Amino acid sequence: MWPGLFFGTLIVRARSLPEPRSMKEQIKGLIIENLMLQVTPAEIADDLPLFGPDGLGLDSVDALQLVLALDKQFGLKISDPEVAKRVLQNVNTITEAVGQKLAV
């Protein structure tokens, strides 16, 4: 008998299913993982500026990595620097852009 099969029925193990997370939590996780930040999602407020000394303190290299990660994860392509400034302001603005992309 193969692991995961029981009387001809596939049993999905709980650990193999991703926990449902809100889009904002997914984006916070993407930011933390891809930029290797030493913070938790709870420490990133939805409206916290991602760049500058009064926010998370990301820089232009972080912006490039974040753009690549958003493209890979959600298919969100950001090629215009002005669009990037508008979209990458905070978790709320990224969530809005991803939501618009996914609604298409």
C-alpha cells in the first residue's frame, strides 16, 4: 500500500496543505523571505512606509528584489520607475496592485 492511500482514497496530510492567509499576510511574508528581514509579519503595519528612515528602511536593491519576487509570485510586472514608487509604498499599495492584477 502506498503512503497516502487508504482503501483507494488519497489522504492528504495536514502538513502538506498551506494555511490560508490573507493577501496582506502573503505579501508581508514575501517581503520578509525575499529580503531576509529580521522582523515578523506582525511588526509590519499595513501602512508602514517600506522605504526611508521612518519606515522599514528598504533601499533600491531591496526594491529590485521585491519587484522580481512580486513578478514571480503573482505575475505582477512593474517596469516603470514611477509605477514602482506608487506601488511599493507599503503593504496596502502592493496588495491593491496585486489584487488588480489577479482580477484581470
